Amino acid sequence: MRILALMVATAIVTNSTTPALAETGVRFQSCGTAVKEKIIQAYRRVLKRRGQQREQLVRCMDQAYVVEHQRHGPEKLVNELRKADVTTFLCRNLDANASAHKLLLDRGKMKIDRDFVRDRGTNEVAGTIAHEMMHNRGYKHSGNPIGTDFYPNTVPEQIENCVEMLTPNAYGSGNSNTPIPPGRDHYDATKMLGFALDGENNYVFGWDLNGTVFAGSTTRIHNYRIPYTFAVAPSVNRNDIVGFGLDGDTNMVFAWLRDGRVIAGASNDLDSKRAPYRYRLPSGYTPNDIVGMGVDGENNNNFAWYRDGRVSVGTSDNLGSRRAPYRYTLAPGYTPADVVGMAVDGENNMIFAFYRDGMVSAGTSDDLDKFRAPARVITGR
């Protein structure tokens, strides 16, 4: 973890500057020849990364695990860097403290510590300049301050590393004194317990076999919430969950268990609202036949898809009470054995089928690719 960005700061400057125009088009005040030349080289690197090497920079940010990103993807983040120009570097003697760090680039004028420039390599100075430029565009690390697990995964820190080395910081690497935080730094469909969709805010939740849950869109699955731990119910193993559903109207998550019981609660505490109670399946089916489940909160329908290619509809405790099993089809080339979970969007009458190969399709309960052909699900952060 680095605190180098603390050495760069900006403020409103009302006094006149002594211009020293460089090839980069920026001016300098009180920098001295050697410091000025290093800043010129560093700023050139920033301009090159966001210009000639834009695709490489976007690729680096796409590979990065990013938090506090305002739901902006890699293209948008790099475009924001392109908007944050520096017109003047003001060389000063700055203290490396938090108050200095909070001052952002203002009206194109950036204060920068002389000793920092002298002591650090050109690439490192370039990364730190880019870090502060992203602060100017509104990206912060207020929720993940220095010393916390995900500080290196904030937008300014990831831009800094990508500008410096075209390599992102690792997942949750901000605190060397604690274990790596729970969760995975990438989406792995083969490790999923199931999914659920909140139609009220379009959050797709995914529960992982490792005991974490995350939220995002259907194709950028960590985009809204990074992994956090969840609890099931006393004496219940999470591996015994056969399906999930989410009623956005009541903010209730349902989890159906292999032993024939269902619980209800929050995404991180699955029995916090209802203790385990019994559920029934249509005649001839067992919990082991289930490949996916979902809740349509708009119509109070609970769906269960089975490995024989049929789906039934009912209540949370009687999954065939409203419609007996009927046939469903998947996207071409897929079978029920390929399904790792379903997510029902009752607001838009759309059902998503997540597959073991990392793809997702969208359709109706009986035609699961009617609206969207399979698309790749990525971590998204």
C-alpha cells in the first residue's frame, strides 16, 4: 500500500505564476530545472496513456477490481481522466498528511511536492498525478480510506497503478495485517449457489459457495456491491440451499433448502425474517430435481425449474399450487444440467437463466432465451 498520492495536492491560487511552457502545454512555478523536467516526463506519460495507449489503459481498468466507481465502467473512467487537464504545476514543500490529500485539482492548477518529485521515479510521479486528476473528476476513497482492505481498489488508486505500470492492484490488498477479505476477485459460475433479482432497483444478487453474496447487473455481477458474508440458519449448511428468490416489494429473500424447508430474511441473514418452514413440490419431484428458482414479487408467484425440463408455479410453501409443471426451453446448446440459477424480474416480466459456462440469457418462464441470447457475465469490477 502506498501513500504517495498524499504528496500531490491542489488549491485555488490567486497570485500570478512565472510561466515556463513545456512541450506538454503546461506552466510551472518555482520548480527548478530538474524537478520541472521530471514533471514534464511524468505528465507526458499520463497524456500518452490516455491518448495513444488508451486501449491498453481501458484494458487495465477492465481487469481491475474497482470500488467507489459510481457504476462507471472502464471506458467511462478512462474518459474522465481525459477530461482532467493540468494547466500549471506549482512546486511547493507539502506535508504528506490527510488534509493535504483532500485538496483537489482546481482550475487546472496542481500543487506538487518538490521532494516527492526528486525522490520518486518518473512513472511513479505520473501515476500520482493521474490519481489526483481522478479526484478532480469526483472519484474518492471516502468509504475505503488508506489502510483499509479495498483502498487500493478505489478508482484513483487503480488509475494510478494502470498509468504507472498497466497493471491493476490486487483484490483487497490494502491491509497487510489482515487476511484477504472474503469473496473472489472474479465471477465463477461453477461456484454459485444461486441468484435473485430485486425488480424494485434492478439489483441482481448472487450467493457464492464460499459464503459471500454480491450484487450487480445481470452481466456485471459485482457492479453494485462487493462480496460480503451471509449466514443461513442454525444447523443449516449453505450447500443445502437449492434455490433463491427475492420479493422486492417486501425486501425479503427466500432460500429453499434440500431438506424440504424454506427460510426468509435479508441477503446477508437468510433466516432473519422467517424461521424454517415446510414447502411442498408437485407430485413426483424432490428438492434434488430443482435447477433454479425465483420469485415474482409483482404477482406473488414462486417458480421452480426442474431437471426434467419442466417448471411449476406456486407459493413459497407450495411450489405447484398455481400452475402444474409445464415445459420450458433453454438457449440452443444448453440443457437443464447447465443451469446454475435463475433470477426473476417481475417488474419487467423477464427471467434470467445463468449457465455453468458463465453466460446468461433472458426470456419467459417457458422460453428462457426469448428476449436475449446468451451473453457473457463478467465480474464487472
